[in-house]
Amino acid sequence: MKEKKRTYFVDIDGTIFKYRKFETYKTTDAKVIIDSKMFLQQVRDQGHMIVLTTARPESLREHTKHELSLNNIPYNQLVMGIERGPRYLINDLDPNKPGERAIAINITRDSGIKS
């Protein structure tokens, strides 16, 4: 049986780019966290979906897309303007298939995603 593709929901600031305050986005360059970029490239190469999430306001969408493009960060969708508080992923369990369908991974800010 063919394994189903996964969807990765990945925060941008502090996870893909070193954390910066909103007011500095347009006056400072994004610094890529290399381990995270390599992880996302691997995920993309395996055919999985990448949904980037950020609390950045919608008014920074074009700027954010430019930073992602400039740094060759792969993604399928970009969700802007989410709250800064805890994020919850809720999914159903298939009674006919074992295994969790919602998995959460917390990393230390600016430490990168390890494969």
C-alpha cells in the first residue's frame, strides 16, 4: 500500500528565519536557519505538502513571499495573520488505520528543524 503524503504546517519566524520583531522586517534581512531550509527541501523532494504559517499581518504578504523566494524556501501555501498564542492541530483518527493523524513538534526558537 502506497504511503499517503504528509502535510507540514511550519511557522516562519524563529523556525525558518531567525526571529525578528515585526517592525524590523522591512529594514533587516531575513537570516535563514540552514537546518530548517534543508529539512523543507527534503520534505518537498519527497512530495509532501508544506503550509507556512505566520502571525505576520496580511499587509506583509508580498514582502514575506519575496523573502521566501529570495532564500529559496519551498512551500505550497502561505497562511498569514494567525494569532501569536499557542497553535492547535486537530484531526480525526481513521478507525481502520493505525497511527496518529495530528502530530505536534515544538522546537527552541532559532534552533532549526532537525531531520
